[in-house]
Amino acid sequence: MSDEKLLITKKGLDEKKARLKELQEVIKPAALAELNLARSQGDLSENADFDAASKRTQEIENEINQIQYIIDHSTLVEETIGNTVRLGGKVKIQNLSNNDIYDLLIVGSSEAKPLKNEISNKSPIAQAILGKRIGDEVEVNAKVPYRAKIIEIE
């Protein structure tokens, strides 16, 4: 991962810390117990259970390292109430190409969940609307560019 500072909301940081705790205190110990059980079954060269448990343990360790990196390299963004679009804020926009309306939450890239309309601050739509106000129209530089209007900020 790069040395770039990541932006994260308090909610996102709390979620990362909770997941890290679960991995370290529940999931990893259970996986290590499975690994030890598989190891005790004899010849490791032909032990599919050992191979699977070993792979699972490595996947858990990788997730722990990724989350720890995010926690260590993130800058917490204070969620403030205001009249401009900001990280951690909710915004309602209208796509002026098709008049569809979207409720979005702008979050740091490490906590984005696009299917839940929680979009990364690095996404084209977020880049276009950050710092803008209600009524502003912006050009979104997506694969297919479009114009959008900010209709509400929470």
C-alpha cells in the first residue's frame, strides 16, 4: 500500500477497529485451533485439512494487516454540519441526464460501499461535488460524463 494518508470518518474507523478486534480475539484463535487440529492428523504433505486451515489462517492475517494499516495511516475527518458537501456528509443529487435522484454518503476510500450509496471521496461524483452547495450544478467526469445538481445536504 502507498504511504498516502487515507481519510476516514469516525463511523468507518469504529467499524475497522471492531472488525480488527473480532479478527484478533475470535476468528484468528479459532482458525489457529483448526490449524493445530489439522497438524495433529499426521503427514502434512498429503493433508488437505492442514492446507485449507493454513490458507485460511494466512487470509485472516492478511486482513488483520490491511485493517491495521488503514487504522495506522488514516486521518480522522470530523463530521461537521454545514451547507457545503463534505466528507462524512450526506447529499442528495439529481442526475440531469435522466433526472434520477440519489442519496449519497461520502466516505473515505477505505470505507466505501458503493452498493449502499456510501461512495469514496476519490470517486468521480464525490470529486465533482465536494465543497459545493445546494443548487450547484457540476460536471461528473465518469466513464460517461454527465451533469448533476445538488438538491439537499445533510
